[in-house]
Amino acid sequence: ALTILAGNENNKTVIANAGAIKPLFQMLQGGNSAGRTVAVELLSILAAHDVNSIVCAGVIPLMQLMRAGTMAGKAAGAHALRIIAGNNDNQSAIVRAGAAETLVQLLQTGVDEAQTQAAWTLSTLINDDTKAAIVHAKALNPLVHLLRTDNNVGKTWAAQALKKLASTETIRVDILRAGAVEPLVQFLRTRDCEGKAEAAGALCIIAGTDSNSQMAIVNARGVEPLVELLRTGDTEEKTQAAGALTNLSENDNIKPVIVSTGAIVPLVKVLDQGTLAGKSCSADTLHNLACDNNNNRTAIVRAGALGPLVKLWQTIGTSGKYKVARSLGCLVSNSGLEIGRVDIGIVQPLMQLLKEGNNAEEYQAAEALKNIANTDKFNIEIARAGGITTLANLVQKGDVHGRSMAVWALHNLADNDENKISIGLAGGVQPLV
């Protein structure tokens, strides 16, 4: 009855003020299974209204329950503890009370449900202030061990906890030493299992550290299931897999592995149809694969990447446009470019790269403009976008490579009679002399 009444905001205050919180915790400690379930449900409702009162009243009895109760009671205690860990302050207070050590013990000795609740609660308690204490409580090895079990729900929360912890560099090293990579990869290979997004997310963060971390994933044969997740995963799984491949593709030794696994086509599909984060990661991965490799550039263009990249540049926020322009510049600077695959919308991002890029990127943008300037529609569009003036400036102020490519681009633009006049007016003649 109280649970039903607590659906009203005013009633929550009345119930709490009437002294219901303490007996609810007593039910968690001594009640039967049905009573514990009701107590947890009502506490969760009340916690949404006044979590501080719940924390003050509940941490100690919940700790006692997890240490000395039945296994079902311990699971209920971990569940209730998670409910009251609603913000960073509460999480820190709970960890200071010794909850991490108790939850780690439950991870090591509990049955599936208790281990699942323990891992879930540990993951909920992780914030920047609690990470060190949770690692000090020796949580890493039990979390990795849980990944090796058949408890798929528990594995999901273990992977999430490791993902959160891995965002701190020193802890990433400890996670690697604990052997987390291999079971995370195996989790990705598990059929019909939720939680793969968490495993891919953990691998994404681990892959962003150094070449040793990246090679550990490759040696565990992690690239293949990440690519498979790109093909068959849900939206979030594809996003996390694309992020992991972005970090792995920073390593020149891993690029051929990614390409040979057939990643280009599913990356382009995520680029076209994925979340904004997934599209951005796919664009970055394709850029990394295309750098200094004409075969990869050709394969990426033939897979249909240019149109989705142009759309992404048009829709992404200002801070993300430059990286997309960089990807387009890399792809269109290919000497073997098939011009029929290029969208007219590519001119604007190439102009951005020409204006904002470093010397190497200016060169790529100028080469890309040179490649498309032989076609009338692009020739005219480049001039309209201010390309002649910008290229003339590059001829005057760029490095030797940029100047030479800008000259070549202006040469192709000069096939149009109006452009010849514009090149002279833009000061493009004198630097050529």
C-alpha cells in the first residue's frame, strides 16, 4: 500500500516523515524474499525524492546485511545500496564506509544474482573520487574473473565497471595486468548476449593508451569481433565498436589487420546511418586507414564514403567539422580518384581544410581541389567558394610542397576563362613569375 501511495510526490514526504525508512531497512535485513523486494522498491521511490535521508539511515545496516545476511539478503543489500548511490557525494560516502571491500567479497563468494548485484553496484559507485579506493579494495581481479563466467548479466556490469575505471591511465595499466583484454574480447564473441556495448567501450578506452595496449587487443584476436559488431550490433554497440577501431587504427601495424578483416564497408555504413558519435568515430577510423595508402583510399571511396562524409560535415557542430574536412581531404587527394564518385558539396569542407589545416593538410586540400578542378561543375564551384584567392595566398605563403600543389590547382582552374581573370585579380600571377 505504501508503494502505491508513494507514487504521489506529497505522499513521499509524508511516508518518510512518518518514520518508514528505518523499518524498511529492517525488512531488508530480516524479511522474507517478497518483503525484501517490496522494501527495495519503496526505498528506490523514496530515494528519488530524498536520497540523503536514505543514505544516512541505510548505509550501515546495508553493509551489515551484505556481510552477514543470507545470499538473497546480500543481493538485496547490494541492490538497495545501488539505489541510494544517486550522486557523487553519496557514492563517495558509501565507499568511505567500506562498501567497496564488502562488494568485492560478494563478487568472490556470491552466487550469480549476488555477483550481478555486486558488480552493478560497484560500477554505480565509480567516480573520479572513488576509483582509487575501489582499486585499493582489490576489485580488478574479481571483476575480470566475473567476465570469464557464464553470468552474462554480471559480465555486463563488470565490463562497465572496468570501462569506467580504465579512464584513469594508471588504472588502465592495472587492468591490463589483470588480464582483462582476453575475456572482454571473448564477451564480444558471445552469441545472443546483451552488454557487448560495455565490453567494446572498455576495449575502446584500453586501445587509446599505447601500442602495447593496442597490440594486446590484436593478439587476443579482438579486431574481428569488433568489426562483426559494426555489422550486426545495435546502435550503441556499433558506436562503441567504431570508437575502439578508431583508437586501434592509430597504430600503423594494426591498420592492415583492420582492412583485411573487412572493416571498410561496415564503417561506411555506420558513417551513413549511425549515431553522431558513431559517424564521427567511423570518419576518424577511415581517415586513419586512408593516410598514405592509395589502395585504402580507393576502397573507401568505392564503398561510398564521400557522400556520408559531406553530409556529416554539413550537420556536425563547428568543433567537429575540421576533422571531417581532414578525412575528405585525405580521400580526394588520391591521384587515382574516380571523379564520378565525388559530391559537389565537398568543395566547402576542402576550403575549410585549405584555410585551417597544417602544412600537410593544406597540401592535401590543394591536391584534392586540383583533382576535381578539371571538371566544369567543380571548377566553377571552387571559384564561387573563394578557392582562387585562398590558393593564391597559399602560393605566396605556403611551404614548398603546398605552393607547388596550389600552383597545379590554379593551373586546372585556369581552364575556365573567367577564372583566368580572377586568378590575376587575386594576385596569383606574380608568385608564378
